[in-house]
Amino acid sequence: MEKILGTKICKNCTVKFPIMEKDREFYELMQVSSPTLCYFCRTQRRLSYRNERFLYHRKCELTGKEIISSFSLDKPFPVYENDAWWSDEYDPVKYGRDFDFNRPFFEQFFLLRDSVPRLARQQQKPMWNSDYCNCASQNKNCYLVFSTNRCEDCYYGSWVNDCKNCIDSKNTTRCELCYDCTNCYDCYDLKYSQDCVNCKSSNFLRDCIGCMDCFACSNLHNKQYHIFNQKKTKEEYENFIKNTDLGSYKTVKEGKETSQKFLQDMIVKQYHGSNIENSLGDYLWNCKNAFTSFECVDCEDVRYCVCIERAKSSMDHTHWGVGTERIYDCQACGYDLFNLRFCNLCWTGCSDLTYCDQCFSSKNCFGCVGLKKNEYCILNKQYTKKEYEELIPRIIGQMKRAHGASAQAERRSGSASLSEAELTNTNTWGEFFPSSKSCYAYNETLAQEHKPMTKEEVLQKGWIWKDKDPKEYLPQSFQVPDNIKDVAENITNEILGCEICGKNYKIIPQEFSFYKRQTVPIPKKCSDCRHNDRLNLRTGRILYERKCQKCVAEIKTTYAPEATEIVYCEDCYLDYAV
């Protein structure tokens, strides 16, 4: 068991959290102080800078062209259409300014950030006919997919990779012709399913591997013709499917309710994933020495990381990775990076960056925004190597002194926490950017999924909240037939209203064609509410100490003590799964 060197009180939620021996080693390697927030709140803060799903119409401030952007019109900074941003007409160094040692670093940084043009959407080329996608790369004919890469003909998905012809997906990889699936891998023609690998032609599955022609089953391996985990003949199974009208919205809704009731007391493994060594967390695949990390693939020596792949020797890295090493407290940074601290949206061949935002192919920069292939810059101002190396220790020294002064003031006052304004004005060294200074409202970001909060709670923290646009909530005037066989193509011309939140949505022609081919009823919820339904199927990113409910061994799991599932340790689960 890893050694605990001490504990601290989180400045946000006030819970006590440990500083582990390996944590301290990494802090010393990265030359940073230990954090003031627990890992859950550190993740929340980084995610408050990540808007995936909210897109807006606005104009490019360089070309005047109508564009789609992740930034609403009320943002203070200019927004450029992506091609315009990458063009030679935009030079980030012209926004450079001198560092003022009489003013806090964060104050100077955010003044710079709010003057530098930003990319309309986070996309990495090539992208084909996929304008309504964000945090995405190399997609073709995709619509409203987010954190999605190398996909074709996919719609309404999140964290989807290498998939074709899939709709309503969450955390799926190498799947085809799948609908409403969560955490599924290498599946084909699978619907309404969760946590499945290499399954096909099935409905309502959970935790199945290598199964086909199954209905409402769990914990099956390499099975065929099963209904509610009961073996059937081929004829019995085919008659059952023939008499179950899966084109009916009512039938599918009843099927979900029945299968969920059947599965609520199912036996589950303490974590999701496979091929891990000396690792702790959930949804870990091919990981070694991953500690308190979630949704990580092909990672080694990572700690407190979320949604990263092919990363090494990193801590508090949220989203992306792919050839990254020595990354600390960064968000959405990826593709061949080395030695980044407190960075947001830095891509492709960057190294030795600190407190940088939306920088590409740059190195040895501090407090910069929107750089492209630059080196030795501070607040976007160009320096020589000698000048840069002389200034950086002075700037960090100033930030450390401010950090020490704020800590002393806190001890004198007896306060357990610092406000966002205090964090911003005291220049706390060793902290990611404060949530109050995000480019987005809290409820536009993934932080709201990670830690849901009310408007009142968000505003009390000094963070930003965005109210709904009433223009998006007009009454539905079209009655959708229950069965897809009765729906005509002209539905693609209609405006529908979500039965949960009332928000308007449309059925696009490609989506309608999929529903017809795959015998899927027209959804009566908007894509956001369907996304929320899938989120509710997943466990959170908190590890609970429990006992295996078979051998009573001590385990850590994301299944809370009040969860209805029966939780087994890995060994007992492998003995049980059939």
C-alpha cells in the first residue's frame, strides 16, 4: 500500500485529502507545490474550462462569415472561424505585452486572454462535412458528436472513437450500426446496451462479452440465443424477437424498464476495464501504475487522470493525451507533448509550457494565449532565450511569494477556504486557472456533469451561469407516431419538443434513414436529455471502500454503498461470469 505523507483540507469542499509519497515525488519532479484542492475538485475546476456540447451561431470577427462556435455572443474576446484563425492573417505575437511585477500574474494573463482571438470550435483536421462537432478530429459526415475521433456517419455521441453508423453513443470504440450504447467496444448492431465487448445483433445487454442474438442479459460470455439470461433454441429466440415490436417507442420504453429491473441486482466487478497492472480507478484499459484515474487507455504511471489515452508519467491530466509525458494539471492537451504545467487546449508538439492556453507546436513559453509555432514568449511577447531564462524564475518567485502570503492570511483569519476572487488576486502558484475566469458558464461545461450544481450554488461560488434561451423552447405542433414504420420522411421538416425539458430538436435526414433501416423508433427526448440518460447509467468518479460481497476482501470501487448492484472483487467476478 502506498505511503501517506500527510493530509490537507480542500479549499473548495473542505474534505480532508491525502498527499501520497508518489504525489510528492511528482510535485518535486515538476517543481510545483502540493495542491490546495482534493483530486475531485481539481478535476471539477479543469472541466469548468471544457464546453463540448453547447454550440452557437455567430460571425467570425475577421471575415464576417456566419460560423458555428462553442462561444456564445456575450464572450469578451474575438472569435475566428477555424481556417481564418490558422491563416497568416492572425499573428498572436502582436498581442504581446510586458510582464508587470507590480500586478498579479492572473490579472495580466486574463487581460491578454480576453484580447486574443479564439478558435470557433476545437477541431483538428482533417474533418469532412462535420461542422456541428466540437473537441473532435478526423471525422466524416458526423453531427453533434463531441470528444469524438476518426468516426464516420455518427450522430449525437460523446467520447466516441473509430466508429461507423452509430447514434446516441457514450464512450464507445470500434463499433458499427449501434444505437443507444454506453461503454461498448468492438460491437456490431447492438442497441440499448452498456459495458459490452465484441457483442452483436442484441438488445438490452449489460456486462457481456462475445455474445450475439441475446436480449436483456448480463454477465454472459460467448453466448447466443439467450433471453433474460435463459438459454433458448434458435427458433424460440427468433419467434420472441419477431413478436417483440422494437420499432415501437412504447415497446422499447417497456423493454428498458423491464431489463433495468431485471439487472438492478446483478453482480458486477469492482471496476470496468481489463489488462491493468497495479492500478486503481474505473474504466481502465491496458494501464500500468494508474492511480485514482478514470476512463484511461494505454497509460502508464498516471495519477488522478480522466479521459486520456497513450499517456505517461502525468498527474491531473483531463482529456486527450496521445503521446504525452510529464503533464501536470492540464485540460484538453494532446498529441506529442512533454512537460506542460497548468495548460488548457495546447496541442501537437508542445513542450515546456506553463500557464498557456490554446497554444500549438510551441515550446518554452509562459502565460501565453493562441501561439502557433512560437518559442521563448511570456504573455505573448517574444524574448531571446537568455532574456526568457532570466525572467521566468523572477515571475515564479513572485507567484510563490503571493502564494505564501495568502496562506499566512488564511491562517490568521482561520478561514477554511479562499474565494475565487482571492485565488485570482493572490496569484496562487501551483493551481490551474480559477473556474470564475472560464470562457464558459459552469452549466455549459463538463463540470456540470462531473459535479452538478444549481444556479444559486454556482453564483454563490462566484462562477458563471447561463440561463436558457426561450427561443429554443417553442411548442411542438407535430404528433410523432409511436412506430417507426408509420413515420414519413417529412418528419425531417418538423420541429419537435423534448418530453423532458421542452427544448426543440429536429430529426435530420441521415438520422431518419438510420431509424428506418435499424427499426428504431423516433426519440421523444432531445439529444441532451438522451445524453443525460446515458450519464445516469454510469458510476461517478469517487472511489468507495467496500468489501467484496462474496469473499469479503477489502476493495475500492465506484459503486457507492447504497448501490443496488452486488459488487465482487475481480477474482470472484471471473469465477462467477458465465
